[in-house]
Amino acid sequence: MNDLANHGGASARGRLGLRARITAALLLSLLLAACATMPTAPPARADAPHPPAALPQGTVVRVVDGDTVDVEVAGVVERVRLIGIDTPETVRPNTPIECFGKQASAFTGQLLGGQAVAIEADPSQDSRDKYGRLLAYLWLADGRMANMEIVAGGYAYEYTYDQPYKYQAQFRQAQREAQAAQRGLWAPGACGG
């Protein structure tokens, strides 16, 4: 009787093991499918700028929208507006969400959420905008500039506020390339295009 009981128990465990493997396989398939549809930026550019030495360091603690993030620096959280880019609006009061705004915010979240960054100011620009946000370029640990990646991926327009900025020529070229490759905002059918 003991052998029969043990055999029945092994069969039940076998069925549970099979169910667990099938469930794991389905979850893995879903995860891989989700990753395949996640937005990605184009490959790194040969002429991409390189981060200057000795920049202040911080960690992105919140992505507000596609061109604004909160960065913790030495225990203080600073709201940072990325220089040289403008993404469609998603959080401006009394303004509807603009076309491609959600995608731009999602891309910025994927790129910067929780990431360690180096913060570069631009002497050609004010240190803060009219809303009190710190104006900066954010560099990722792998040497890519987030501002540039967002434009190159087609998630932002190059944006010159008042006067030319340090990386303006590179950002404009990145936007032209995104348009030519029909990435993001410039993809067929995106935003009525």
C-alpha cells in the first residue's frame, strides 16, 4: 500500500512539475515578446559626443515625462530639464496628452529610470529654466548622452530655446537621421504622418 501511495504522490508531483514548466515557458515567451516590442534607440553613432571628465554624479529617481526627470544628487532631488530636446507633452496642466507623448515618456523611462548619471551643465545656457528646473545633459554610465539618444530614437525634436547650445549640431544631425530612417515621431502613420 505504501508503494502505491508513493507512486500516486509522484504522479501528482510530476503533473505539478509539468504545469510549472509549461507556465514558466509561457511566461518566458510573453517576456521575450514584450522585449521585442520595447522601444530601442538606433546603434551608437560614430560621431557621438563623449562625456567631459569630472562631472557631478546622481541617480534618476523619477521620470516626469520625455524631457524632464528627477535626479538625486548628494541626497537632494533636483528636477532636471534636458537641454536641446523637446518631447510631446504628457503632464502639462490643462493640456491634452500630445501625439507620441506616452511613447516618448516610456522611452525616457526605459533609458533613464533608476540609472546613475553624470550631469553636465552648458555655460551657453542658463543654469535653470523659468520653472526652476536644472538645465543639463545627462550622461549614462556607458558613455551615451541621454538627450542625444532620445532625439536619435525619434522620441524628441531638437529644441533650441534662446541661443545655440554646445551639442546643437549633433542633435540636429541626429534628428535628420531619425526622420530619414522614419523612427519614432517620423514613422509612417505616427502622429498623422
